[in-house]
Amino acid sequence: MQRRRFTLEFKQQVVQEAKEVGNASQVARRHNINPKVLYRWIEQAEHTDWQQTEPSAKAIKAYVPSPQEFRALEGENKQLKEILGEKDLEIAVLRDLLKKQNPAYRTKLK
């Protein structure tokens, strides 16, 4: 069984007909093609707008903070790292206390 190839115009015509009729399976039988193929064509036809859009319109510009914003973000990052370090130290101290109070407690709490 040899694979059939369909032109773009034929695909567009069949997809348009399926949209108008509202029953893709019936249109597929009428044109002697597999309904799954027609459903794939319909799915692809819905995404052609993105393919036809200019690449410059698809480009997303990166946000670059000003030097003042960058310094503020660095300061906030440093402050958060210090808080995290304090919390880690507090957890380590509490685990050590727990082990001293209950020597049979040997499970790892990481």
C-alpha cells in the first residue's frame, strides 16, 4: 500500500468543508481519507496563524533592570540568603538538641 500525498489546496478545501458541515468523519468518508488524518489537518489549520506571523512580532524582549533596580535586587538577594542561613543554623541547633534529649532518636531529618 503506497502512501498518498495531498496538495495544500486539497487539504484546505477539505478542512473548510469539514468546518462548514460540522461532521469531519462524514467529510473524510466522502473524500476517501482516514478521519484521523482529517482531524490532524484541522488541528494544524488552527495553528497556521502563528506560522504566518512575522518572526519580529513573535520576538519577546528581555527585561533589563536599571542599575538602581539591579543594586536593590542584589541587596534583597543578600538579605534573603542571610535569613536562609540563619534558618539552616536554627534547624541544625534544634536537631542537635533533639538528639541530646533523646539519644535513641537516630532518624535523618533532611
